[in-house]
Amino acid sequence: MDHTAVLALYDRDMREGARPDGPGARIERAGAVVRQVADGHGWNGVLWSGLDAAGAEGAIAEQIEHFTGLGRDFEWKLYGHDLPADLGNRLTAAGFRAGPEETLLAGEVAELPLDAAVPEGVRLVPVTDRAGVDLFTHVHETVFGTDGTALRHRLLGLLASAPATVVAVVALAGGEPVSAARMELLPGARFAGLWGGGTIEAWRGRGVYRALVAHRARVAAARGYRYLQVDASPMSRPVLGRLGFHALSTTTPYMYMR
């Protein structure tokens, strides 16, 4: 993989040329900033910026004024290659709080292992209704220890209004949900995004996560997507690396809370 070329394509396709990620969301271009504005349940934040040292502080202040004026908390999604190099420090000085750093990984669908088998005793069940969303959210809350209310709302909204843009699946073992993951497929994009993959502790290391990646990669291939993209945690990065994903950059969420 030509890492530099793929990263440049990702920036153009998924950030500077971003598309709304759900119903009720819109993309706005304000000078050198591309942002998404959504309702209170959607994701609000800055996706891309082409800033220099002279204009950074003014642009940061403008985004704070814009989102707080709408009554929204928001995220500035900062990538490790974004400029100016001290943009993270400038965001912190303006009142943002940095979350955990993740690694931006990409894999070319044609090069990924699409035939990883589901472990014996496990079956993959597509999420298509409220009951499936409840199972999916239960896994998310168990694995990550976070409130799944926003995730539940997002999945229900996508399934109701734009079902072709999301693929969510739960792994069941003996009827119990043991893993879950989703993929978001924005129309016209070349990257499909893998999100929320998590397996309860007792089932880790058995190939469930690998099978979920392969399942989603097969769907992405069938729909004509060239790349899969992941914001990978330290836990998932080694597994994805062994499957053929490459590190392109890092990404850190900077949150601004009113």
C-alpha cells in the first residue's frame, strides 16, 4: 500500500469531501473548516481543517461560537498529520479536552482475508430491528462500559431511514450475545468505516472479532468499496494489523462541552 497516497485520498474523500453520516445531519464548509451539524443525538464536530498558525486560533473561536450558539457540545476530530503541528495544544488552551488517541488504519478490501470462519458454536445475526439493536447495544455497554443510549438512537435512526448505509451484526453463542460490530457505507465514498467492534472478555482470542471483520469486508467488496477504514484502539490494532490493515495516521477526539 502507498500509505501517503491512501492517506491523501482518505483526507479528500472522507474529510474535506465529507458526506453527512446520518439522517438530519448536514455538512457545512466555513472557510478552512469542514464540519458536521446534527441534532442532539447525532455527531457534531469538525471533520477537516486546512489551517495555518496565523489563522488557527480564529478558526477555533469561530467553531466554538457556532456550535455553542446551536446549543451543541462538539468534537474536533484531530489527526496526527493535521496542521499547524501544535493544533492540539491550541485546542486544549481554548477549553477542549482530549480523549484517547487511536490509530487510523486502512485495508484494501481485495487484499483482506474474506474467508475467516465463524468459530464453532457461534452464529452471526444481522441487526435489522429494535430487538437486534438492543442486543447490539448490550454488547457495546458490556465491553466498553459506556452508556449506549446515543448508539441505540443512531442505529434505530439509520435502520429506519437509510438502511443501506449501515451493516450491523451480533455474534451469538448459545443464544447469548458475545460480540457485535457495525460498518457504515456512505454513498459515493471509497472507504467503508468499521465501528464499534467489541467482544466480551470470555470470548476474546477465539476468532470472533476476525470473523466479524471478514463478514463486513465481504459486504464492502460486494458493494464496490475499495478500502475499509478503522479508528483502532490499542486492543484492536494488533488484530487488524495481522489481517492486513496499515497505519496511516493517528486520530484524537478533542471535546468541547458547554
